[in-house]
Amino acid sequence: MKKTLIIEAPNSKKAAQRPPVFRSVDSRTIPPNLLDFAKGKKFYIRTYGCQANYRDEETMAGYLSEAGFERTDDPKEANLAIINTCAVRENAEEKVYGEIGSFKANKEKDPSFMLVLAGCVMGEEGVGESLLKTYPFISLIIGTHEVSKLPLLLSEVLKNRQTLVSSSSFSSEVVENMPSLRLSSFEAYVNISYGCDKFCTYCIVPYTRGRERSRQMSDVLKECQDLVESGYKQITLLGQNVNSYGLDLKDGTNFATLLDKVASLGIPRLKFLTSYPSQFTDEMIAVMAKHKNIDPWLHLPVQSGSSSCLKRMGRRYTREEYLSLAKRIREKIPDIALTTDIIVGFPGETEEEFEDTISLMKEVRYASAYTFIYSPRIGTPAARMVQVPHEITQKRFLRLKEVVDDLTKESSDKMLGKTVEVLVEGVSKKDPNKLSGYSRNGKLIHFEGPSYLTGCLVPIKVLSSKTYSLHGELVGDPLLLKAKDLAYLMSVDPFLGAFKNLGDVLSKDPELQSLGEKYIELKKKTALSMGKGKEYEEAKKTLLSYQDAIKSHPLLENYRSMEKEAREELSEIAEILR
Ligand code: SAH
Ligand code: SF4
Ligand code: F3S
């Protein structure tokens, strides 16, 4: 039987500790045996859960493509597959079991097939070991802290032909310079901090994702600047609690400063996830109100509308404080769409506490809400509290859903007849003739249009509304909208900008100008001396030497080499247009 080497298995006590932050810069070396193995092979990644997990997928995909693997969307043809798990959402744990089984066929077809389990579930105590008993063909189990070690661990699996488990609980690393194969070419997620120190009593995240630690502001800004220059239309700043960003850096950095700076880089749309109510400052509201490119949309999880329930949840605010914050936000940003997360059936939740949640939702008038049925996570304090019977939770959940549906419909109806800007995500999943995308306030809108508008910002007039989606029509000629988009892409491209600047410099450079004038003069002289034997020969020689001097002028050489690349870029753009 295949051996298993456990480098480190998760331990919830250890995971609750907060070790000092350790920063490193990845050298991005791919071990030679992995480079060999990857030749002609394909990888597939399936991710569950929140954006932090999707961002991890992009990093892992970055490593795999640097190793030489090609990405595939078809799990059946994968030679290496990663299941990136979530411990909170979508009954993700149960789904993982089914998913692992489906890769058995890959192993039978290709004995060198590698299955990697990653993500938050792998940071839960005992899960990895039990999975290995049922599915011995798993190659590697890693936690969220091992993402940057993926190439090294895969190389070890190949070398020793044994399964590895490496899911450390005691990590507080911030790794920079990791590769990234982004899932989209127009909307990007940027981590600003990792982990969480809030320890809400129901939540597993502080254990699976470790200590809260911020990236340096300069690293975040550099990543965002690169995205702007590559033509991205939307950036979402990510952290389990973005509002505490920078406080651990102890140099006066805070989220409001970061948000202000990122917005100033000029990305057309800027969002952030997730906000913790008691740390949402008035300074942040002011920054949001100041920048037109920060979307009028805010996800502000409340979890419960009852102060006593919030206290048991370990949330550090009361119902009144939350309502006052929502009011302050609406005062400064009247058209803001507020969304939230609610947990139903939290241990000890009384009918009265539940009613408080309903009344808070109606008072805040959320544009939509994610609703979760409480489910105990082993190792968290709430799992040891007295649980609410399932039937009661179920009834409350249905009542809550009705309220959410009504509020969602109400906020969608308000958009009827209005023309809003939509970032086109692509062809609608339900109707191949339709495109869909999101408005600035986070509403999904479907409309008819050509697929080449994917990734563009377009004006859409809203014509009708259903609970969870809106329908509209494109305002304007799609070709012109595409042309506008291309003009934008060219305006942010630093290379095309440099090329244009160089052209301007060139026309004003005094040395080049006098060379040019002299050249014209000599050209005339040569022309006039035509047929005059020696005089002509002399004039021609001087003219040629000036020609060489101009040709080899460093500014012109630069211009020529850039012109070639610029032409290539422009012809690519022309190709897209066609
Ligand atoms: N850091 C974010 C996201 C946390 S997980 C935040 O603080 O909002 C996303 C959501 O999952 C939470 O907001 C919560 O509503 C829900 N959730 C977390 N643990 C849960 C549990 N044990 N049972 C049910 N819902 C849970
Ligand atoms: Fe979990 Fe609370 Fe942290 Fe959000 S703030 S990740 S709910 S512990
Ligand atoms: Fe799930 Fe982990 Fe995110 S538990 S919600 S993937 S932080």
C-alpha cells in the first residue's frame, strides 16, 4: 500500500494561536522533476467558497502554469486536479466527498494522475486523515497556508511516490511575488490582508486561515497599478475584515488610506469585501463618497438583528450601533446598495431575537442578503452551546427568505426605466443570445448584444425586473461601445503611452532638430551639385554621414524598436475589432 507522510496535520488549539507575522518573497523556483512531469500535462481546479479561495485558485494555477502544465476546463482530461474546499458555504464538505470519487476514473486511465485537496476544509482537524482512509489515491493534502509551497510539495510527492499531508495550523506568513493565472481578464481580486482575529463564536475561518495580517500598502498598490495598466475594469480588495487592514503594520496605515490610494489609480470600478461593522469608520464613508469609481455597493454582514444574539455570536456591536452606521452611510451615499449575511438558528436564538433580525432587515432595506442556516463547526465555541431544533430553524429560514425576496425585488424595481452602467460578464448562462453583467450597485442584468462586448462597460436601460435579475437593452451602437473600450485600453497601456511620449520628445529634441535642419540643407546642396563631379561626391559623402548620425541616434533607435512593437499591438487590437 502507498505510504502517507504527514508533514503537519491541522490542530485546532494550535490554529487558535496568533504567532508573529513572517514576511517572505517567493523565488518562484520550480523543482526540475515537476518541470519534467508537467510536460504535455493538464491541470484542473474546482473551487468552492468565498473569493479568498478563488484568489488561492489563481495563485495555484499560476504555479502550475509556470511548471508547464496547461489549464483545462474538462475534469476528465486532467492529469492533475485540485479540489479547493470551503468549510462554510454550500454544504461544501459533503460536496467534496462526491467530487473526490469522480476523479477515480482519471487515476484508472492515467496512473500518474495526481489529486490535490486544498482549501479551508483541509485546515479542519481530522478531516484529511479520514479522507485518506476512504480515498487512498489522493496525492497531496494542503491547507490554505501552503499555497506558495505547492510546487515543492508536488515535487516531493513525485520523488518519494507517497501521499503527503501538509496543512499547518501555525502560520502567519505573508508571501509576496507569487505567480497568478487570473480567472478573468477584466475583473480582479486583490488580497489586502489574510486571516481573521475576530473569532466570532460560530466561525471556522480564524482557525483555517490563521492570524490576521496585512500586506504592505506598496505591494497592494503595485498589484493594483499593474491591473489598471493591463486594462482591468474592476478591482475588488479582499480581506476577511478589510476594515482592520493595516492596523497590524503599526505605521499609521489604515483601510481608508489604502482605499483612497487605490481609487486614485483610476480603476473604473472599485469594491471591497468584507466589512466588519464596528470597524467601519466615518473616514471610510468619506473616502467612498469622495471617489466616483468606488461602487455604491457595500456588503456589511450583520448576522443577526438582536443585540443579545450578537453578543453570543461574539460580534462586537449592538443592533443600535449597526443601525446608526447604516444611517450614517446612507446620509453620505444616498444611492448605496447595502447587502448582508444573516445566520438563522444560531444556538439559543429565540423567536423574539429572530423577529429582531426581520425588523432590522426591513429597517435597513437591504438590496439583497445571503442567508445561512447555522451549522456547528467542530472546535468553535458555538458548537458547544444549546442548539435550536432543526424544524424551528427551517421555518425561520423560509420566513427570512420571503423577506429577502421582497427587499431584493423592491430594490430591483427602483431601477426600472433607468440607464445604468453594466460590466459585461459574458454570454448569459440561460440564453446564448443574451449577455449578462453587473451594475455598479451589484444587480445582475441580462440584455441582448454581441459577445465581443464581454469585459466592456456599457450603458443598459432597465426594462423589467424579476426577483434576482433584471432585463434591459443596450443603449448605443455596440461597435462604437467596443471602440470606446479599445480607446480606454490604449490610454492605460503604459507601452503605447511611452511610445507616444517618445514621439513627442523626438519632435522637440534640440539635437535631433538641428541634425534634421542640417540634413535638409545638405540634401539641397547635394541636389544642386549634381553633375559637378568631385563637389557632388563630397556633398553626398557628408549627407550620408549625417544620415548615419540620425539613424543611430539613441532616441530614434528607441522609437523604431517601440514602433515595431506598437504596430504589433495595434494589429492585435485590429484583430479583436474584426
Ligand atoms: N469574513 C467574512 C466572511 C465569513 S464566512 C465576514 O465576516 O463576513 C461568510 C459567512 O458565512 C458569514 O458572514 C456567516 O454569515 C456565514 N457563516 C460562517 N460560519 C457559519 C456557520 N458556522 N454556520 C452558518 N453560517 C456561517
Ligand atoms: Fe468569521 Fe467573524 Fe472573522 Fe468573519 S469576522 S471571518 S465571521 S470570525
Ligand atoms: Fe469558506 Fe474558507 Fe472562505 S471556509 S468562506 S473558503 S475563508
